[in-house]
Amino acid sequence: MELNTPLVNLLALNPQELGELVQGLGWPRYRTHQILKWLYQHRVFDIDAMTNLSRVDRKRLRQVATVQREEAISRRIARDGTGKFLWRLEDGLAVETVLIPEERRRTLCVSSQVGCSLDCGFCLTAQMAIKRNLRAHEIVGQVLNVQADLPDGEHLTSLVFMGMGEPLMNFDAVADAIQRITNMEWGLGFSPRRITVSTAGWIPQFPDVRRLGVNLAISLNGTTNAQRDHLMPAVNRRFNLEALLNACRDYVKSSERPLTFEYVLLAGINDTPEDANRLGSLLRGLRCKVNLIPFNEFPGNRFHRPTSDVIDTFQQIIRRRGLDVFLRKSRGEDVLGACGQLGRSASAVLGTLTTHSKRGLPIYAEF
């Protein structure tokens, strides 16, 4: 290694790239799997802890590589126990992750982008716009870091790609991350059945999601193209309601998993009995369930949450249409950790970095 050459972050390498590094060091091929197991199964962040490598090999690896994970900026706990984590990325940007505890379950809501590529009007993350895609190791890093933060004896039970960003517009990195998370030989060993990827309707990647074997959730939120054009124009003008539902029908034909449809209820916008009946008609014959999400309000947004009576009426109509329908309980609202509320803290970090960079101050200034 040449003097002043930056160290390679082992977590940033996929298995093939790590294999190339091992080969470049003149080591046997099995050394790749040894290192992968240390990173993902033993979850070590110190090359010296890789004790089935000789001291000489560990010293040689330290000369070219390191194990670097995202820095925690903050960890906020809501009144209901929901935890919201803010991580600083290596370029100074930030991303949020939410841990939802419920009885013995621990669900982690993972982000896939800094900001979002889409413009859904009811989502706080959309106000950031898109800063960049997360890399695979930054996605997996959220899982590794939160698991390390849990008390002894607790472990994550499910993962949902419902945090910041549209996962299917960063599909290669999301797929790479999921492969590391689900690999049984050297990875985290998560069952694909315990992973859900949510999309606003970016249909070109539907077949790729199916091949991953994970669950797919569709953020629908409207029963007409006019509604979806109003609420989520970027995706609906590219893939309208008819195209989306046709893609969903094709999906379930060759998938053993039912779809989940997520429907954010917005007062006076999409919460009428007529909307409920249209939703029942649109989803007739699809193997699916419906999650109703009463809008989680945040400062400066024009939408409001419907009343309890309106929500109950909507749910009962859907149920009478023969669909499995569930009411999603809001979690972490007091720390802006609920569905649609992520991004405010990450935006603040971005603003701090922008201000400091204009002043010529260090880009990694504390927030």
C-alpha cells in the first residue's frame, strides 16, 4: 500500500469486492468468508478482534483497511418507547432510523435515501428533496448500529424499508443490503419473510423485489388518478393508478406473498365513504391486506388527521367489502418519528453543514 492511501472500509465492500481485496493480499479464498462473518455475524468493529486471522494477517489488514460505521448524532425516545436515531454519514449528511418496540417485537424502520426522490405532499421527508442515495453499507449500518444499541437479550424481529426515501429508486443498494441482511452463511441471517419493502408505486422494480423474497407494500393513498396526482404527483404521472394496479395483479400471480396496501387517511381529501367503496372495488380479487394510516400531522403541513368516527366508518366499509383491513397505530409522534414525519432532524444537519461550509468552517461540525 502506498503512503497516504486512504484505508478501505470493509463494511463498504460487497462480498465480491472483499474477495478481490483478499486476493490482492495473496490470501486464500476462504479468508473472505471469515472476514464477512466477523463483520455481520459477530458484528465486530475492530480488525484486532478477528481472532481466527493470525496476528501477522491482522496487522497486514489494518494497513489497508478499517471497519467504520456511522456516527450517532442523537437518540430520542418518545413517550411510547419508540426510538428515533439520527446518524451522521461519512460525507456529513444525516439520515434517520426508527425503532418501534411492541411487546416482544422490535421493528426497525430503515431509510434508503437522504431525502426522497418523490414529492408526496403528506410526507415531511419529501420537503428535503433528494440529496443522494444511501449505499448498501449505510443501509445495513442502520441495522447493525441499532442492534448494538439494544439491551442484552433483545434483538430486532422485523425490518421495514419505510423510512426516508423511495427504496425502489435506489434498488441496487437496497438489494445488496437485503442480501447481506438475509445471507445465512455469513450475513445477519434475517428471514426475508420478516422484511417489508414499501414503495409509492415505482413498478419497474416489482419483479426484482419478488425475486428477493421479501414482502412488498404499496403506498396507495388515493382511489382516483386525480387524488394521486394531487397527493403524489411525481410517481402517479409516471405510473398511473391503472398501471399500478395491473402491475400489482401481475405481481401476486407469481408470488406466494400477498401484497400490503398502505392508505394514509387525510381529512376531507381521501376519507369519504365513496373513497372507501372505490378502494374496495379497486382491490377486489387481489390477495392483499390494507393498512389504514391516519395522517401524522407535522408543523407547516396543510393536511389534517380525520376524526375517529370518520376513520372507523372508512375501516368498516372496507371490511364489509371483504378485505383484511388494519388500523396502523401512530408511534413516536412526539419526536417526529411516526410514518411520514422523518426528515426534520436530517434537514437541520444539512442546514448546519451548508452554513458552516459557506463560512469555511469544518463540514463535520457538531449538530
